[in-house]
Amino acid sequence: MQNTAISVSDLSKKYDDRLAVSHINFEVPLGIVCGFVGPNGSGKTTTMRMLLGLITPTTGQGHILGEPIEHPEKYLSRVGAMIEGPAFYPALSGYENLMVLAKLGGFPIDRVQELLDKVGLGDRGKSKFKTYSLGMKQRLGIAAALLPNPKLLMLDEPTNGLDPEGIQEVRALLRDLANDGTTVFVSSHLLSELEIISDYIVMLRKGEIVFAGPIGELMAQQQPTIIAKSLNHSDLARIVEISEKAGHHAVIRNDSVHILAEMDWAPVLNKAAFDAGITLAQLAPQLPNLEETFFEMTGDK
Amino acid sequence: MLNVVKAEIRKLRRPTLFFGTIGSALFFTGLITSFIYLMIDSPQGNGDRGRTIGREVLELSSGSVNGFASVGNFLGIIALCVFAAQTAQEYTYGTLRNLLIRQPGRMKILIGKLISMKLFALVMISIAAVVSIAISYFLAPGAKVSTDLWFTSEGFQEIFTTYINVSISVFAFGIVGMILGLLLRSPISAISFGVLWLLIVENLLIAVKSSLQSWLPGAQLSAIASGGLPDLTYKHALTVGGIYVVVGAAIASVLFVRRDVAN
């Protein structure tokens, strides 16, 4: 019995002379939440499209729920997906839009109202899609992806446009689905959200895999960081200089210096800064989180 | 396949689209059919491009469907617009990816869409036929046109034949719209190109060189609706028009099946 939901080997997509996805390999086990992260243009959506049979890979193979991606008809009835935002007919109501997809997939039509209720659109189902807010459109997209009662759910930025309450609801929904055995493959810019719900991470950079594996393994690879902020903004560069001289890599990010160093180096830095006439406004050791790790691994400042 | 047809019908039965399309068809049907009878004695003519359709023609067994055959071209253009918009909008709205995720068989999507739109067009054609014959019947006495031969067995045969010819023509116009929608992937581009070509470019070309009438696609499809024209036989129009539609449909289908869905 196969135990991977997604398996990809040497998968590439070339547009003209540009490799959008370059020979990537990764596996996603069944029944987990897998975060799919990477900067804009790193190839996340292209990869998802290849996995859904929407675009043909230039090289390589992929398997979804044990079936080859060359034959999407063998697995798409068990897959729910929303990629590149919710796309529906503006002049049809949310209910009618879901009915079109339910009819097309041959799914029970009573599931439509059930799903509208589940995503919090039960009372707005009869309104036209064009009157929906961005958050409501996103919820409808999630409902559409859930129509087949999927074994694998692929969502591209599902929390775009949602308010904090909506984000929390989606997070809980995805976690519940995973607990019920659905594999969730989700991309998001909200890395803190992914960190909370993901068991597994696939990280892309410029079309190449930077990391694919359990999130705990990723964090264990990362060094702790010290965040230093000076009273005078112009001193940040000098803090970087002090850190680099001591052999610790440091970068300026969001008006503070992020230094790769163990927590016990913080007092040393404090003294060195004092001796250099720099007044520190903040000096905080920070355990690695997904966002920091993402920036480190993708080289994105 | 049946699922695709059912899904497409849900989109086509939207009141704005359904009643808007039927309303346009009825407007042109009423206008063109009425003109034939109300302008019967006009020196400017009462038919297409100033032609005169006299009482002796209207009193034939085919008289009841003369107006309906004349409106076939307009019904075809309406079908072209609807087919083009319904096809191209899947690209502009990005909904094609939803359709292909739920039904990865691309030819099934294409054929299912075509069947549902043909059913939609058939409803429009049927309503237009009934309304045109009814208007003709009520205006005939005022225009001193005898309707004695209209509802004989030969008259019903003429109604049936014209209905089939108009349907073939409208379906072919619709398929041309669908091809343009698939090729251009934008409703505005597909409709503008189709309508401008059929209503303006072809007429200009034919005005410059009349022999082109035998070879241009729109002229063939219009001739099919009329059951042939004095200088363009039905058989020739059916053959040439058929070749245009089959070749265009084959190219568009191959593109639709093989092309990446990247929007």
C-alpha cells in the first residue's frame, strides 16, 4: 500500500529559456499538513499546476496518491484544489458556482449547502459571487476544493484576504481535515501560520528544492538568532561589523540586526556595543522560527 | 460527458444570459419578418441588401418561413457571440482550471460544452421559428399575401427543411465562435473579430470581388440558412462551410487538449 500522497522525481518545467521549476524531488507522506513555501516566482504554483495535470512537465515524473501525473483522471476525483486564488463565474451565486462544480464532478448536490455552512457562507450562498468580499471568495474557493471529500487537498494561499478570525478558522479546518486522514498541501505567505499547522515543509527557491522534510528537522538545522536594535539607527551597521568580527553572520532586517549566535553571546555583544558607544534598545535571543529559517534558506533579506 | 452538459446548462440558464439572448433573437426575428410584409410595396425593397421579395414568392408553400430563413444569419451571429463568450470566459475568469480539475478529460469538456450550447441555440432557433411564422401569418392578410399553401403538407415540409437549414447554419456559426474563443482566449477579442469579419470584412471583400462569395466562410453559412442563394448553391455552401468548420474545430481541439492551462 502506498504511503505517500505526493511523490515527485526530477520534475522540471521550462518556459522558453527559463526553468520555472528545476529538477525537483520531494515526497509528502499521507495524512499530514505539508507547508509549501518559497518566495514569489519560486515555482510553487507551477509545481501545483503540474501535479494537477494543468500543465505538462518538461522532464521528470510525479505521482499523486500512487497514480502518475500523466493520468490526472485516475486521481483527481480524490483531490481538492484551489490554486492562484478563487476563480468563479461572477454572475452566478456562490451556491450556483458550487452546483456547477458538483454537477461536473458528479458529487452529491446536498454537499453544496453543507460546505457553504462549513466555510461560513451558509447565509450568503444565494448572493452573486461578484458581490463577495475577498475573504468570502476565498472561503468559497475552499468549499469548492472540499467538494470531492478529498484524500489530498492542495491549496495555494488559502488565507489571502481573510481576517484574523478567518485565518484561525481555516487553520482549524485544515488541522481537522488532517486529523481525519486528509493530506493537506498548502502554500502560504503567512509563514507563522504554516509553522503552527504544518508537520512537513517543502521549501522552494528559484525553482529548486531547498528543503523537504519534517518541520522539526528543519528547525533543528537552524542556529539560534540574537536580535539587536540600537537607539540610533545609524549604529546598526556597526553592530553588524562587531558581530562579523566575532565570527557571527549578521544581517540588518526590519530595523534590527539578526545575528546567528548562541544565546550566551548576547552579553558579550552587549559589552562590545557599550564599549563602542552604541546604546542598545533591544537585545533578545530568539529560537529559530519558520520565517527566519525561510529567509536564511532562500537568501531573501 | 453528461455531467459536463448538466454543469454547462446551469451556467447557460442564468436569467440575464438566457432572456437577454432570447430577447435579442426575438427582436431581430420580429424586425426582419415584419419588414418583409410591411415594406412589401416599397421601391427600396423588403429583403436583404434591397432585394424585393414579392407576393408571388411569399404565397408559395415556403412563404411562411421566408422571414425565418432571412433571420438565420442574425441568429447565427447571436450564437457566435454566445459560444465565443462562454468558451473564452473560462480563460479570462480562470475557471478553466476548476473545470479541468473536476473533469480532466479535455475533449469531454469541449464536447460537453458544445452539446449544451447547441441545446441552448436550439431553444433560441425554435422560439424564433414559431415567432417568425406567427408574425408572418398575422401580417400576411394586411399585405394581401395568401397563406393558402403555407400549412399544406408541402408547406410543413418547407418549415421542417428551413428549420434544419437554419439550425445547421446557426450551429456552424456557434462553432466558429467557439473556435475563436479557444484561439483568442478573450470574449471581447473573439466576439469583435467574429462579428467584424462576418458583418463588415466579408461584405467588403464580396463587394470588391463578387466571386469570393463562393469561398468566404460567413457567406457559406448564410447561404445554408437560406437553403442556397441564386449564385451560391446549397450543396456548395454546405461543402465549403463544412470544411471551414471541421478544419477550424480540429485545430482548436488539438490546441485545447495540448495547451498548458497557465492562467
